[in-house]
Amino acid sequence: MTTQGGGSGGSTHAIPGATTSAVPAKGRGPVVAALMLGMALAALDGTIVSTAVPQIVGDLGGFSVFSWLFSGYLLAVTVTLPVYGKLSDTFGRKPVLIAGIILFLAGSVLCSIAWNMAALIAFRVFQGLGGGALQGTVQTVAADLYPLKERPKIQAKLSTVWAVSAVAGPAIGGALASYADWRWIFLINLPVGAVALWLIVRHLAEPVRDKPAERPRIDWAGALCVFATGALLLTALVQGGVAWSWLSAPSLGLFAASAALCAVTVVVERRAAEPVIPGWVWRRRSISAVNLAMGALGLLMVAPTVFLPTYAQSVLGLSPIAAGFVLSVMTLSWPVSAALSNRVYTRIGFRDSAVIGIGLAALILAAFPLLPFPGHAWQPALIMLALGGALGLFQLPLIIAVQSCVGWSERGTATASVLFCRQVGQSVGAALFGAVANATITGRLASVPVAGLPSDLDSVSRALAHPGGLSVSAVDYLRRSVATAVDHVYVGAALAAVVALLVLLLLAPRRFPVLAEHESD
């Protein structure tokens, strides 16, 4: 029997699996601690390397390819999410989570002994293979542990850990690189990961499930196709406009190859007995609508996370640490809003709660271009505080809705699909908004009768950080150019929020079909 989220009534839906919670309430503490440590590992390593790049390049060389320290890790995490989701549904969460932690720690050790930039990039990709297991499986185990009414609390805790770790990463990385050695950036993962691993091995008990009639078959061909397709697509998005122009042969070739592989993947997955990305992920409105909305969320999040620090430093003249604080206020309101969201969605339903959240986010993002120039730091900080509150009300109800619409044997796949779409949206957003910002900068500087001015966003940011012989008027013009470019990015982010809003209104069911096993917890 299923019931409707925020409503009543439903249809029969049989799902194998005896329980929805693997651990009694009194025994959850150690497992939750392990999940939070695992989430911290995955979040930290996405950002901790950024401020240590000068020291790493100075030691290993390879300045022309250092961006792959981030891109390689992101690629590995993103393309493995669907694979780990399916594996956790097939073989259980515990073995996947254990394997992910071991892979992540092994990758950390390898990164710490890297002898050149090529080796470090390869080991970062290897580390990302474990990061994909951590990111998706942690979210799934959290849903397994807690009944529907308690899930906002654990998800809010994980969101807080993720946000704090992601923001603190650059500061920790810079401190270690400056006062110790950049290799400690990876070595500090070992004690944290070891504790998480011990807690998982000792305290996480899998739910009792019916034994399958035959041995589960792994869709290795589908996994390889998904990995290859995602790798080519994300490489095209990450490197386009950076390593080569968008209309160059490498860019067009990668997009064409990824499209061809996507078609091959669809064919392979349709024929597979146990596909990595099953068709029901896209046939069920409750999941496909959330996936699309989360893709839009990943896209719009590029505006505050990537471009706001540039705005704070180049336009407001703040230090890198102060610029980080302007962004970090979003991490204060997001988890609080997420934790309180159950008081909203239990009254009006998952979809309407998310609609309110993303509608507010669209208005808040659209208000950013209205800030005065140059303005004060508290003004964008206030916008980020409001944005965090709106997005907490948007994201968490949708994640809980998807996890509550499926049984144990489908939850890993469903959760991974949501996270995968968000990651892909983030990659698309970085490429798209990067092109928008650079086009704006190029357009504003094309008609300036001053020789020697930079012509792209990164070069302008560096010039403003070290103005040297630039005149006061030239500096002011560059700052206004950056402000205009970031304004355009925020307008694009507001449009992405509107797309998410339309997806929810037109595609998502008014009442999500919550399974009776979740309602009865």
C-alpha cells in the first residue's frame, strides 16, 4: 500500500526487503558519526587542494594542467555515482561503503607520494573513484536508518557537514601547504577515514532481505558505457573554453563522441537484465522531475560558489578569507531551513514545499544585480543568507520524497540518480556561466581605448589583485566589468531556478507516492 506525500490513499507496490531501518534507534549514533566523517572526507577533497596549488606546482611542475587536479576528481565522482547506487541496491550498502572508504584512503596515500603532476592527477582520479561511493552511499544509508518523519534531521546534519567542509577546505589546504607540506592535505584523510571505516565495519548492520532466486548479475557493459559517456561529456564541459575554444575540433569531437556513446549506453541498458541506470528512473514522474530539478540546482549553484568569491575580491576589494565568509553565510541558513522543512512538507506536500523554496531562490538570485556598485560586504552576504534558506526548503524535501517513493532495493539507484544529475548540472553551469562571464568581459573591454588591459575574467581578477601601473579609472572600469559579468551570471542562475520551478509545476506529481513502509515508521 502506498500513500501520497502530504495526502492520503495509494496503490499496491511490493518491494523486497524486510525492514527500512538497519540499525535500532539506540545504536544509530556510531553509524551517524561514520556517515558524517565520510561526508566530510568527500566534501573536503573537492576544495582543499585549491589554495595549495602554488606549492604543488612549485614542487611538481605542470602548471598548464593543474586544473585537472579538480576536474579529474569531479569526473571520477560524478560518473561513478550511478554505478555505486546500483551496486548498493544489489549487494548492500555496507560492502560498497567499505570499498569506497578503502579506495579513497588508498588514493589519498598515492596522492601524498606523487612524484610529478601527471601522477598526482591520476591518483586524484583514483581517489575520486572512492569519493563517488562515499557521496552517494552515505545519503542512501542515512535514508535507511531513519523513518520519514526523522529524515530531515539527519539530512540537515549531513548538509551542515558538507557545507562546512567545503567552505573550510581551502583554508585548511592553504594552512597545511604554508606551515607544513602540501602532502599533508591527503595524509590527514587517513585517521579520519580509518575511524569511519572502523565504525561502519563494527556498527552498520544490513537489513534482512529475501534471498534472490538466482545470483545477481552485474551490468559491467552498462557501467563501462556510463563511465565513458560521463567522462567524455564532462571533459568537454570542463575543458571547453579553457584548454580549447568551444568550436574547435577537440571540443566538437568530444561532444559528438559523448552523444554517440550516450546512444550506445541507452541500447546496452535496455538489453541488460540488471541495468546500472534502469529505465524506471526516468519513467517515474516523481523521480525524473526531481532529477531535472536537481540538475537545474547544480547549474544555479555555480553562481554563488564560483563567481561570488571573485566578485567579493575584485569588486568589493575583500581578502580571500573575507570573501570566503561572504559565501559561508549560506551554510548557516541552509541546514537550519532543511531541518525545519518537515514542518512545511508535512502540511503542504513535498512538491509545494520545493516550489516555494525555488521560487524564493529565483527572486533572491534576480535581486543580486540590483546591488549598488561597489556596495558593502553585508549586502551580498545577506543575499547568500536568504538564498541558503530558500534552497534548504527546496532541496531536502525533494531528496526525501525520492527516497520515500522507493523501497530498499531501489533507494541506492534513485538517490544516486539525483546526485548524478546535480553534479552534471554543476559541470554544465561552470562551462555555461564561464562563457557568459568571459563574453561580458570581452564585450566591455573591446571598445576601451586603453592598451594592455586583460580580456578574460581570470586575467581581470589577477590584474585587480595586483593593479601595478593601472590608473584609477582603469581599475574602476575593470571592477565595473567584473560586477557586470557576475550580474549576468546571477541572471542566468535565476533563469535556472525558473526552469526548476517549471519542471516541478509541470512534471512533478502534486502528491508524491510515498510507500506505506515509510509512512508507518
